[in-house]
Amino acid sequence: MQKVTTIITTAGRPDETTYNLAKVASDELAYPIVERKKRSILRMQNEYEADILVAGKDRYELFRIGMDQPFFFHPNSAAFRLKRIAKGETDPTY
């Protein structure tokens, strides 16, 4: 079984918008969507040994293992920025 490096989930209180944003990110990045089920980001990172991309109402947040603060992405620019990070490149605004 191939190890998943990143998973996608919704904000803590998901709605139709956050589900749709998670689907868009999954379609673009080919990472699986995992239901949040009231779990914390840290707990999900530990359970899946993966970085977590959270689809919120108006932005994406990438929680990388070992980082104190997440990357923030506005949906209008998130797809190309996330592709860079997925390829191991740096984010130009970080």
C-alpha cells in the first residue's frame, strides 16, 4: 500500500461550501478526502501520518507535519500554489 503524504478534510463545522472546496482540491491534487468526524488536525496528522489540507468557507489551510502555523490559500490562487508545494517547490510568498 502506498503511503499517503497529504489528505484533504473540511473545517470543523462543514457545510456544502466546504465539501465542494474539498472536492475541488481533491480533483486538482489527487489527494483523498477524509471526513473530519470532530477530530483535531493534530490527531488526524498522527492517525494518517500525513499533512492535512483543510477546506474552509473562504480559504484553504495546509497544515504540514512539524509546522506551528499553516499556509493559508485563497481559493482563487490555491490550485497553482498547492501544486508547487506538492512538487516539493517553495511557496513564493512564504
